[in-house]
Amino acid sequence: MANSAQARKRARQADKQRVHNMSLRSELRTAIKKVKKAILAGDKTAAQSVFNTSMSTIDSIADKKIIHKNKAARHKSRLSAAIKAL
């Protein structure tokens, strides 16, 4: 465990940040699942509308460096391709 006051504070901050990042990562996964569910339903217009809202979520999480920007781009590209294939 941390011995100095500075190290104890850093440990507290890191733990708080980790919990925050976990919630954002969970939000990302949920957004992706919503789009996949809409695609499986087969309704292209509904899938497109859900994708548009999820796209902003994916971008904001990538901007906060929770995930890499290329990973965000890959998710958006694959979801978009799946919607176009409907």
C-alpha cells in the first residue's frame, strides 16, 4: 500500500477514475448492443436512428481516451456496414 500522503491520494484518485471509466465503457458496450439488436430485428430505419445516437456516444468516449480512436472508428464502420447490408 502507499506510504506517503501523496501516494495515498494518487491511489484514491486512480480508484475513482477507474470506476468512472468502467461506467463509460459499459455505456459504450450498451450503445453497440442497441445497434446490433436493431440490426437483428431487420428494421433499417430504426437501426439507422439508433446508430446515429450511438455514434455520438462512441465518439465522446473515444475523445475522453477511454478507448482508442481507431477502435471507435472500427466499431462505427462495422455497424454502418451491417446497416447498409440490410
